[in-house]
Amino acid sequence: MRASSALSKSRHAAVALCTGLALTTGVLAAPAQAAQPAQPAAPATSPEAAQTPALPSGRTQYRTLADYQSDMAALAGRRPDLVKQVTLPHRTSEGRAVTGVEITDDVQQQDGKPVLLITGMHHGNEWASGEVTMEFGHDLVANHGRDKRITRLLDQVRVLLVPIVNVDGFVRNTRRTATNVDMNRNYGFGWSPNEPFPGSAPWSEPETRNVRDTISSRQVTTYLTMHTCLSNMLYPPLQLKAGLPQDIDAFRSFADAMGTQNGYYHTTSAEDYETAGEVIDWSYYATRGLGVTVEVCTTPMGLPRTFESLVPDQYWGVGPNAGKGNRGAFLVAMEQAADRAAHSTITGHAPKGAVLTISKDFDMWTNPVPQPDGTSRPVSFPNRLTSTMRADERGGHFVWDVNPSVRPIPPYQADGVHGNRTGFLQESWTLTCARPDGKVLQTLKLKVDRGKSVEANLHECRKLFHR
């Protein structure tokens, strides 16, 4: 959660509001990690709520951690052709696994589809953010083959849902991690020790590294990080001194399209209030994929925050947005992820069964950080983006949906902050073509911009593959 500009520009006021979410929803008990969480004490609170359809899962109360795990396992068990469980690479500080589901046609294939990533509960007490994420998984599985739009999009896009990225915080019913860090102030790009609970260093928390490694190992062309409770949507920059991102028009257009569905307004994160070290800033400047913070909340804002007003009402929409809501916004995000004018493609012919890998390495920087010698300077950290697909189509032709190799020049640099950048780094992907045993047969450098396509000439790989 973040503070709205109408409340305050102060980050401390925002944190107080966010920390108090469990109190403002005080009629609700914390999701116990037993079989059943407490029921909301209040019924639906608006005339529109009475007409809100049941959730795709049929649930009427908040999930426990066991409920989330059971739901994900059940979806994968019911449709193994469509759903695959995934475990993120790092366990939490208290040793818990962080899990999600991938949903797409032929989900077991290493195809070249673009990825829509949706994560819930960067802040562990923002329960509705995980609920709407999980409900979308149920919705996609139930309507694949029945709803033409969903069926088409699942043929084009791989959807990755991680309902709880801060599992320890969820279990403890607290905003922060078990190490008392706000993981959405711990991302390395622009990280600052002056933020509340930022961690001991950039990327100090396994939960933060989980999201970084997930995005870095997939072509996430679109990313939604779900929060509560302000009914708005936010995109870079995080700080006014950074200036607007190079793709600001694309951010505004995307958020505007989602806003026609959920009824939320959109603005830059800095215009809401200034922070540092959030995921949307790093993900954009590292990958150029569009990342947006979505704050799920009651509409209008003054309604009591119950399960009904925060989850079914906001999933399906109420009032003028009835029948749309965040479900409609998620479908817009799938369309955005699939839109090749909004990312890039690599095409070519490769031997059937060849393993294609693209990678890119570069450094990024924090905000200036105080040093032991009394000076203050940015700290650098390495980034490695890499992802893989298999050329399994008959005839060897492939189309790989990727983020552009051409990356926006970031405002945070080795010598400080330089705002209002307009240019791009003319970087290239390094593509390798290998046999399944890992033997690399050919390496290429490919530069590709947003909305463009580049052809990979893999003649050498085709010549050597069966030798």
C-alpha cells in the first residue's frame, strides 16, 4: 500500500496508513494458518455488492497459506496441460517456499511466449492482493475452452501468478518480512538507506531476490504487483528528481486501459508520494517491460473494508464498473503482454530440438549511499537477464517474444542521479544455439528495439546440429 497524494506527500504518513491496514479492517481476524480463517463480521456493504457474482473459486472468506497451496496444487492436478506449479529459487528468511502457478496452453513446453507476471502480498497484511491474484488463476482455468478471449490469450501468453511473495509476512500478518524489512523498499535500483525499513543493503532479502530472479529468467513483458488499499495504479518514477521514464506514454496508455475496467485512477509513483527501491522501477529500467503497481481497494473509498467489498466487489467490479473490475484489468494486461507492438520478437530457423538462450549483463546503481569515509556515492550491482526456449516446431521456424535489448538510460548512475533522461542504451541480446546436451554451436549478437523484430541467422547451428 502507498499513501494517496490527497492524504500526504510524506512517506511516513503512508507507512503508518499501510501498517494500519489490519486495524482498518479490524472486523477481520488475521488469516490463521489452521484450517479456517476468521469470517468477516460485516456483510456486503453496498447495494451493488448484493449483485456481485460469486468468485471463480466460490470462496467467501480469506485463504490461509495452506488454502493457497491447496488451490495451486488442485489447479495443476486438474489441468496438467494448462497449469504448472513453480517454486521460486530462494526460501524465505524463516525457511518457507514461495510458490506460484504458470498457466498457458501446452504449459510444459519451453516456448517463446511473452509472460504476464502478477504478484500479490509484497506486504504480508494486504490480503486482498493475494486473493484477486489467486482468483484469476481459477478464472483462467475454468474458462479456457469456454471463453473465446481467454482461450485465445492463453494460446499467446504465459501467465505466472505468485499470490504471496512475502510468505513470512503473511503468516505473521505484518507488512514487513520476518527480518523487519519492507521488501518493496529493498530492490537495488535507486535503493536508499533513508527509506523506512529498507534492509541492510540492496537485495539483502531472499524475498526480493526471488522476484528479481523470476523476472530476470523470463521474458516478462508485463508485470502487475498487487497491493491494498487505495484504488489507484502507479508507475515509474519513484522520485521526482528521476524524471519521467522514456516510455511514459506507453505506461499511461496501459494504465488507462486497465482503469476503464477497475475504475482506478493512475499516476506516477512519485506524484503519489516519493519512495525508493520498489520493484516497478527496477523491472522497467532493467527489462523495459511495463510494470504497474495496482492498489486494490473499495470503490468508493469510504466503504467498510470487508472480504466482500475488497475481494468479490473488486474482482468483478461494482457500480459503473460492474462486470469488469480487476478481472477486466487482468485481461487487459494479458492483451498488453501479447501485443508485439509493445515488446520485440526474434525470429529464425533452428534445428528441431535446439535450445536457444538469450542473455544480457549490465550494472545498475542505487541512490547515493553514505560511505565509511564520510562521502556518499551510489553502489553498483550486477544484473543478468537470461531465458531459454526450445525450437520444437516442425521445420525449425520459431518466433520468440522478448523484451527489447535496447534499454532506457536510467536516472541512477555511478556518479549520482541524472533526471529526465530521454535516450536509450543500444544494447544487444547474446543468443546461443545449442544441442540439448548443452553444446553451444553458434553465438550471435542481436539488437532489437520496442515494437521491432530481428531475424537470427542460425545457419551454422543448423549445419552442425546433427554432426
